[in-house]
Amino acid sequence: MSIIIRKAQPDDYPALLVIWEQSVRASHDFLSEQDIQSLLPVVRDQALPNLEVWTLCNEASEPIGFMGLDDDKLEALFISATSFRQGCGKAALEYARKLKGPLRVDVNEQNPRAVAFYLSNGFAVVGRSPTDSQGQPFPLLHLSEIAQSAD
């Protein structure tokens, strides 16, 4: 699959919100419907407008995922469930590294596929929090990449 990564525009946000919801429903089994509904406005009203958001598109220029950066921290990486395991997440990480260098990310401990994805892509666990950034009882693992020395 050929992936095009471009800066997100505000008119992308409705499609990105659909991707977020679809991705969360497919990968965040620990969230209730009420949890998803309470997070949706946070993503829509805070994350998308305030992060450095990049849209991942397929060959037809249709959004299939997005990532949100805050300096060297990957605050969001969501891929459409129909595009899982096709290299989109890895392409997003490579792009983010070119922009920011070694990255940091927090990942839900209860999302083992995401934890495995980051660990297999050069991240290491450097800490843990018992709650998420909203204070909810969803433990986070804090991951970081080690800077590669240039030889």
C-alpha cells in the first residue's frame, strides 16, 4: 500500500474523528460506550485543533489514519480498522522521526496490540501511570526511543 502523509487541514477533522472512533472501537476493548462518547469531544475539540496533526491517505488521497504530535511526543496515532496491519502505523512513525527525532509516547497498558506495536518499533517502557491523562482508571505505559548514534 502506498501511503501519502500530509498536514491535516480543519476540513479533514470530521473524517479523522470517524477514523478515531472506528479505530478505538476495534482496538480499545477496555473502553465502554460511555467512555468512547465522553472521549469523542475531547478528541474533536482539544486534540485535533491543538496538536500538530498529520493525515495518512491512501493512493486515492482518502484519509486512512492520522497522528498528532506535540513536540517529540506522539499524542495520537489512529489507523482506520480496514487499514490495520498494512504498514500505516510504521510509516507514520518513520515520518514523525524524520520531523522530530526520537519520540516519546504514552500507550494504554490495556491495549496489548498497541504496546506490542511500539515495542517492536524501537520503543522501551520508561514508566507507568495508574490513570490516563483525564484521570480515568486506564493505566498508561510511558515509552521512549533511544537516540541512534550517527556513525
